[in-house]
Amino acid sequence: MTGDLVLRIVAKLLMPFMLLFALYVQFHGDYGPGGGFQAGVIAATAIVFYAITFGLAAAQRMVPERLVERLLAVGVLLYAGVGFAGLALGGNYLDYFVLDPDSVHGQHRGIFWVEAGVGITVAAVMLKLFYMFAGRGRDAGDA
Amino acid sequence: MAAVVVALALQRNLFGAVVLFGIYSFLMATVLVALDAVDVAMTEAAVGAGVSTVLLLGALYLVGGMETKPLVRPLAPLALSLAVGAVLAYGMQGLPEFSDPQAPIHVHVAPRYLNQGPKETGVPNVVTAVLASYRGFDTLGETVVVFTAGAGVIALLRRRQKRK
Amino acid sequence: MLEHVPALQVALPLVAAPLIVLVRSRRFAWLATTVVSYLCLLFSIQLAWRVAASGPVSYAIGSWPPPWGIEYRVDALSAFVLVAVSLTASFVAPYAQRSIAVEVARDRQYLMYAMYCLSLAGLLGIVITGDAFNLFVFLEISSLASYVLVALGQRRQALMAAYQYMLMGTVGATFYVIGVGLLYLMTGTLNLVDMAERLRAVEDARPVLVALAFITVGMGLKLALFPLHHWLPNAYAYAPSMATAFLAATGTKVSVYVLLRYYFTVFDPVPLFSHLPTEEVFVALSVAAMIVASFIAVFEKDVKRLFAWSSVAQIGYITLGIGVDNQSSLTGSIVHLLNHGVTKGAIFLLLGGVALRAGLAALPLRSLAGLGRRMPLTAFGLVIAGLSLVGVPGTAGFITKWYLVLGALERGWWWLVAAIVGSSLIAVAYVWRVVEAMYLHPGDAGAPHRREAPPAMLAAAGAMVLLCVYFGFETGFSVGGAADAAAFLLRGLR
Amino acid sequence: MSTVAGHYSYWMTIVLIVAGMYILIARGNLMKKLLGLAVLQSSVYLLYIAPAKLLGGTAPIVAQGYTVYSNPLPHVLILTAIVVGVATLALGLAMVVRIREAYGSIEEDEILARDRADDDRAPDGAR
């Protein structure tokens, strides 16, 4: 899209940090503000930023649309799966106590996976939304 | 914040309105920080001021920028909105005072989250504990809402493979 | 595993949607949808049976005891509505395959199934949950999915209809959240049972009153209560056939359920509400809906819109029962959730078949000309279902009106009986117009010869028509369940 | 006891609700209506969050040295509400984009006029 060298280099440099920050927000949600939702948004933003500097096609090469659509579903399934795991191990639906012999540890484990599910779905949806709206622009009016 | 909202109501340039909306969301996030709701503020900043604005701008690029029509019959809607506001104002007279520690929401249900939450779940951020564990099903629902929106937008905006 | 049925009832359709998106195959999507719909029906019957045998079922999600965690709670009312919703779903799902194949673009079909599953999950979740905010979340799931279902209609008007539906629906949901917020601020809890108990101790009634108003208006928007019904005719008219049938049979009904739940189990124990004019307001609005909407239906040119207006009128009957407020009338209301669902579901399923064979995206009355010869079974089905709308003895619709009339008589409201009969006469008028078009107008000379809808569609629609008659004679389940539910509501909290 | 100050946040909520509803109803532009809807939805945030605050308290992240925390439950609820809000907004925008492509306009009255013209011109509703 743009040939600005400075912007390109800055974008390249920033990308890993933004993704790292997303991971930090994801896993630090237990101790500070943050969690799956916020992390998902930040991760998606990083890629959107990439798309803006290097063009939509480049971003779609890095994170293909098909993959995003899969991840959309995977996140929800992961979350719901934790619920079914609770059932399988003899508890109620979404029961984290039974996920580990030590109930507090089980809670921790449950929250971890659930937040991961939220993060995946949110990141995928936000990215997908951007792809949809941005991709539409090229042939607007003739659909 | 009120001023921004009023400006938003009057602004006829859609681009301006979107920018004002971003400012509004950011102010909202600031207020939320002041109210100790850090998790919410972070989300509002990322979503309200960030994602929403990007989406709005993206859509605006597709639909074009000016609101051409002047206001149509502005009085009836105003009266209706004010009536709703008045009803609400009547009801709010009976609500607890700001920061009243004896208010029902501070004495019922919530104390267990604060006192037992970290011990029961091993997570000191009580918001995360409530979100993911105590009310985990709400959050599953919330994730599904996001999923629904994503899949819905795909259904609406996917380009046909071959045209004509 | 049986004790987990309440969770599975919602979790299964909820999981089916992402699975469908993951697999991206139309066959799998249809198969998953159908299996899930039948399982949901089995689950709901099992729950209803359990509630009838041993009283309300409570299920703590995540094993957190209520009010700290989210409780799933099934009582006589919710069990009945669960069965009604999943019963419709089990007819719509087998019907969907051919209908969607024709009406929706190929690469969007699997998404349509996913949306349908989500909508079903949301509706079931609303009914089964015992938590005010969880209800909102599931309300949004079902609403967002319904907006997409409507927007996938073939004509461009579907988009505008969906957009307006979305505006109204979101305002409704927001009003509901405001109402819940006020209640939460006054009681400190979100669990409905707990909330009802704590409301009794609330001294300042003003916020509670306003909460009642907001929840009523919010849900009124969702259920198309008379002056708030503007989104409904267009949404029903332009949505794909299968979506119209499903939404018409379930969507508004579930909102009525929410109102019933709040009025009778949350607000009713509060003594302050005994002298509010809610009864009068409901009776007035319902009668207005019954008369005005029926009149509009008589003059409507498009068949789907005609029956959509008829829905607004029929919702009037349901809310009328709330207004009259006694055992008979509430039984009438609740049983009409099922009876009208079955009737309207049958009608829209049949119309879907007609549209399919005629190759039309819209069905003006004229297009029905000669239908009695072209599609005799379909036409006959429409007549039966139409009679049920009117409330002819021997059909499901009659049972409802019988109980509503009984309820009105118990109160000594003769004029109300007159209104019910009057609105039924108007219904005769609009049903007659359809019958006239089908049997008395000859079709075009070049019209295709006798050709019924595809077998799967005809069978599903026909089964629903049979149900219209079945529930007109055998009322053990329908009236029995509704009467239990009404008795449960009037007893208030135990 | 100062009711006005004690209820400041509630008044703010009311202002937002009125403004949101007004934009939603009075404006004919579909984009503008969505903005109004978003403002209306965000008014709920204050209604829930403000009463959760306790003066002298801190954010509900349990740590040593603090005893008074704000109520975490409304925070959780509003997190969900924000997500619902953005989901609705995204879906609404997608619809507006499609409407614009189908009608070439995003003004409500123009679109309705075109619908009426459609109904008159092609009453058979052919595709």
C-alpha cells in the first residue's frame, strides 16, 4: 500500500512486540487487568497494523482467511470442550473443580483453557471482520 | 462526555461523527478507570475506541461520507427520548447513593467473590475469577456472541466466487 | 448422564454451530442440525417428565451454588416452553435441506445452518436459565443469529427488514439490561429466585417500578406487542421460508415467556404490584392488536405479510391471557404459545413449498391462484391451518380461545368475549381471501401442472398440520402442561 | 446527604440514554442510527459500574495492603455487555454495507421510497 521505508521497518520491528504483549495480557490476566478478550483484540490489532502497512494481500498470506475461519470455531469449541471435560470427569458442566485432584489447581487450569478459547475466537473474529470490510472495498458496488 | 455526545447528535459529517464517537469511547474508558473498573476500561479502550472506530471507518469508506438529509421532524423523537429519560429519572431517585457501602450490591453475593474468590480459584484478579469461573457460562455465551457476529458478517459480506 | 440434561439441552446446539463452521460441508451441516434438533426434543421431553414427577429441577453450572454461580432452573412453565420450541425445531430441521438449497447461495448454506443452531441454542438458553443476566446473553445470541437469518432472504428488502429488526431488537435488549440493572442495584443479586425473595424486603418501590416498565417495553419490542410491532411484518415476509417458520413459531413466544417469568415469579410476590394498572394496559393493547392487526391482514396483498400481520394479532391473544390474569386465561395464553407456534409453523412451511415450486421470492395473493389444483395437499393443509388460526372447533386454535373465553367469563367481562369473537370473525375474512385465491381463481393457462413440494418438505409441513388437529382433540399434554404452568405461576414462589 | 451529587452518575446515564435514543430515532442515516445505538448501549456501562465503586477502595485485584475493593460483579457483566455491543455494531455495519450496495443509498427515506417503487413496478415479486 505504502512505500514508506520508515513505516515498514517500524512495523516489522513492532509486530513481535505487539504479539508478545498480547500473550502477556492473555496470561497475566490472572494477576492484573487483562484476559482472553483484551488479548485477542490486541493480537488482531497487530495483524491489522501489518495489513495496513504491507497491504491486505501480504497479511492474508501470513494469516490465511481459511485459517482465521477455522480458528473462529476452534476457540468456541475449546471453551465448550472444557465444559464437556468437566462432565466427563464426573462434575457439572463447566465444572473446573474436577479437572485436577487439587480443586484450586483444577480451577486454575480451567480458567487458563477457557481464557485461551476466548482469546482465539476474539482474535479470529476481529481479524476476520477487518478482512471482510477491507476486502470488500476493492470491488465495492458491483456485488 | 455529555458535550461530546451532544456534538455527536448534531454532527452531520459522518466522518466527524465517527471521530467524535472514538473520543467518546476514550472518555468513557477514562471514567471507567476512575471508577476502579480497570478490566472494563481496558476493554472499552481497545474495543470502543479501537476496533469499533476501525470498523466504522472501514464501513464508512465503503458507504460514503456525508449525511445529506437534514433532521426530519425532530420534535417527536426528542419528546419520546426525554419521556424515557424522565421515567428513568423517577426510578433513579430511589437508588442507593454513590459509594454507599451498605448498598445491596455490596452486602449480598459480591463479598463472597472478594473474600473467597482468590482462595477458591487461585486467581487474585477477582474479575477474572468471576468472569471465567463463577459466571463462566456467561462468558461462554459472550464468546458465542462474538462467534455469531463473526460468522454472520461472513455470511453477509462473503464475495461470490464467480459473478455473472 | 441424565442429571446433566439441562446443560446439554443448550450446550449441544451451541457446540453444533462452530462444528458446522469448522467442517464447512452442507451435508454435515444439515445432518448435525437435524440430529441436534431431535436430541433437544428428547431432552426437553425428559425434563418435562422429570418436572411433572418431582418438581422444579435446578442445575448449578460449574458446580457453583446459586446465587454465586449461574443456575439452570426448569419448572412447569419453562419445561412446557422448552418442549414447544424444540418440537418446532424438530420439524423445521428436516424441512430445511431442500428449502435452504434453493433459497440461499451455495457458499452460505452451511452458515445458515450454523445460525439456525445458534438461534435455537439462544432460545433454549433463555427459557432454561435462572439468571437475569445470563438470560440477556442468550437473548443476544438468539437475536444476532435471527438478524442474520432474516438478512439472508433473497430480495434486497430482506436487508432493510433485518436492519430494522436489529435496531428494534437491540433497543429492546438494552432496555431489558437497564431494567435488570435497576433490579440488581436494589437487590444485589441476579438469580431470579433469589431476586424475588429479596425484592419483598425492598422499601423504595420506585426503581423496581421503573425496572418493571423497562423490562416490559424491552420485551414488548422483542415480542412485537401491539404498538411495538413494526419490525415484524417485514422481517417475516422477506426472511427465507425456513427462517420465517422457525422465528414465527418460536422467537416471539420465548419473549412472552420472559414476561410471564418476570411478572409472576419475580414481581408478583411484591405486594406493591397488586394495585398497578398492568392488567388494564395489557388487555387494552391486546384487544387493539387483535382487532387492528387482523384488519390490516385482511387488506394485505402479499401472503407472507398477511400471515405476519396475523401473527401480531395472535400475539394479542397470548398477552390477553396475561391481562385477564386467572387460571383459565393463563392456561389459554400458555397453551397458545404451543398451538400458535404449531399453526404458524405449518403455514409458513407450506408457503415455503409454494414459493419453491412457483419459483418466486415473494408470494402475492394472485400467485396462489389455482393452487387447489396445482398442489392439492399443500392447499388443503393451508385450509386446515387457517381454520386453526380462526379457532374452529376441532383445531388447536379453538382450545386456546375456549380457555381465553372461560377466563374472561370468570371475570364477568362479556365485552371481552365479544372482542375475541369479533377478532376471530376478521380472521375468517383474511383466511377466506387465501382460500378464495387457492380454489376459486383459476390459475394461468401456462401455469405448471400438478406438482407438490418435495417429499421431505411436504412431510414436515404435513406433520405440523396434523399436530394442529391433534392438539385440537387430544389436549392431555398441551392443556395439561399449560394448566400446570399456569397453576405454578399463580401460586407464585414456593 | 446531597442527592444531586450522590446521583451524579445516574444523571449522566440518563443523558446518554436520551441522546442515544434521540440519534437513533431522529436520524434517517443508517450509519448515524448505529452510532446512536452504540451510545445507547454504552449508557448501561455507567449504570452498572458507577455504583460498584467504593470511595477509598481499589480495583478488585486482591493484594496485600488493601481491604476495600470495588464490587467485581458489575465489571464482569459490563465486559460482556461491551462485547455484545461491538458484535451488534459489526453486524449492523455489515448490513449497512450490503444495503448501500443493493440500494446505492444509506438514507432511510430514500430506501423506503425505492422499496415502494419496487412493489408498484413488480408486484409479482419476480427475482
